[in-house]
Amino acid sequence: MTTAETETKPFIDVRTIPPVERHPKIFGMLNALAEGGSFIIVNDHDPRPLHYQLESRYPGEFTWEYLENGPDVWRVEIGRQQASGCDCCCGSSSGH
């Protein structure tokens, strides 16, 4: 992933945030995320504990994709799943 790609999506560089404030800020962004939306986390270590916490609190509601796997920088794109129970003709596509 290039820097230009990071700049086109919302992102949070948690390396600049005190550790005690990181998860609350990330979960604040998650709660504000629209269906189908995503943002990128930039970190100096694998944010696997955050992934476990996310799956525990919101099972199946978010996607998690590693874009860069260290060793110095990790980038993860987190997205909110689209609602999936609408069989109407509202124009939404399920090309996911």
C-alpha cells in the first residue's frame, strides 16, 4: 500500500496516540462508520488484540484486512459490513 492510498481513505495513526487512548478512539471511529465505509489503522505492532476485541463486541459486523504486515509498520483496513437482509429492489448491490 502506498502513502497515496492511505491518504485517500480516512485513517488513524495510533503511533501518535497515548496507548490508553488508542482503543477508545478506534471504537469511536467504528461506531461512527457508515455501512460499507472503512478506514485504515496505522500502528507500530500487529493490532491483533484489537481484532479479537472487535470480533468479541461486534461479531461479523466489520471486515479486517491487513494491508501491511510490519516489521516496522502495520496497516489494517477495517470496514463496516453492509446490511444484508434486504431482498427488495432498493438499488443496493451485493457485489461484496
